[in-house]
Amino acid sequence: MAAKPGAGEAAQMDLTFERGTADSPRGHALVYFRSSQDPAVVMASYLVIAPVPINLSRYMPPMFAANLPASELQSISAIPLPPLPEKVESYAWLQRMAEAREEDLVFAGTLEPDDVQRGLLLMSEVGQQYARLYADYLSRLPPAAVEEQEAEAPALGVHEVLYSLMSEKQRLSELAKLTGKLRYAVEGGDQRQIDEAVQEMEALANVVPEKYRVRALIAAARIPGPKGERLSQLYIDRCYRLSDEDYSGLQKIDEEIKALEAS
């Protein structure tokens, strides 16, 4: 559902909510621009509301910090990742990402792809406005509802944010690598490494559709011996066949998984 800020915010940047609403933003959003030269070119960044205020001047490279007023660096409470909108593969990809992660999807206008300074300033302005909308939304909730929301929607972890910026193929490649890491730890009895691999895979599970059954893969990879090895291989193969829409091969894999899990 598309929505725009109310009339009282007419002087602000015109943010169009294509998923989610300006009256009740989720606190995390995919924000995109279209190229002023070629509307088919889409550039995007990810906004997340920080649970505590952040002074970005302490962490931002000098080349970026020099382009932003000191007052804005001190007061930013919505973090853009990356700070400068980057080109993404397509608008359809953004839509799929927003649906899969239940993000707000916000259109913020047009931008010249090579205009670094304007891109940084626009993202700063979008972040400020999105944070104001979110703060206004929370202020309208009863205190108990605010506490419940904060308890149910913790800040995203570092791994989850990084995985959210990857393409589907990149995520599957990362999933295969982490599965190998977990299998090695299981067979070696290394509990610290097992916990670490599981934590990273759980973060990845939060940013991919349920159809990939990542948590079932995690459970399979934790089974010692040949059964765990074979189930892990089958679940990884299943992910790639799903991505490639190879549904005939997928059926055979699902049958083998079901039989092996029942044994």
C-alpha cells in the first residue's frame, strides 16, 4: 500500500511508501531512487532505526563525513547502509526483498548516479524523516504496546544486516559455506565453533524465504556421521534447485530427505 506523509509535512522530502505506511513505519526500510538519466536504473540503501543515538562522525570515513553538516552527524538516529545508495539488479528484486523480510519499501525520488555529495545528503534527509515518522508512530502507542513492540523487534545483528544486502545467489553460496563450517565443527566436537556457525546460519535464515528451510538444514547439519552429511548435502542441493526453479529435481530431493529423516 502506497502512502505519503500528511499535509503538515509538505515541506519535507516526499517519501512514497510502496510497502508499509507512513503512519506506522516498521523501523527498517529499503529506500530507493531512480536514475534521473535512466528511470530503469534503481539505486537503493537500507535504513534501520538505531535503539540508541549514534554520532556517525566517530565511525564515518572523512570523505563522507566532510559532506555532512556536523549537526546532522550528531543527531542521526536512522542508519543508512550503505551511506550512499548503490545500484541494485532491479526494482523487482527490491520488491521481493521487501516481501521476504517484511520491510517498508520507500521511494524517495530521482538521483544522478554519479552525484556522490547529493546522494549522501539525500540519504541523510531520508533517514531523518523516516526516524521522525517512526518516533511519531511510537508516540501514539499506549506505553504497554511500545514495550511489547520493542521486545518483539530487537535491533538487527551485524550478520543479518550484511546478509540482507546480498543477492539470492550470494546468500546461497554463504549458506553452503556455513554448512561446511558447521559440519566440520560437529565432526570435530568443537562446541564453540558449532555455536558460532549456528548463530550465523540463524541470522541468514532471517533474511531468506521460509521455502529454503534453512532451520531444517541447520538441524540436519548438527547430526553427526554419514546421515547428517547426506542430509546437509540434500538440503543445500534443494536450495539451489529452488533458486533455479528446477521443480522436477526438487521433488526427488524432497522424497529422499523425507525417507532419510524417517530412518
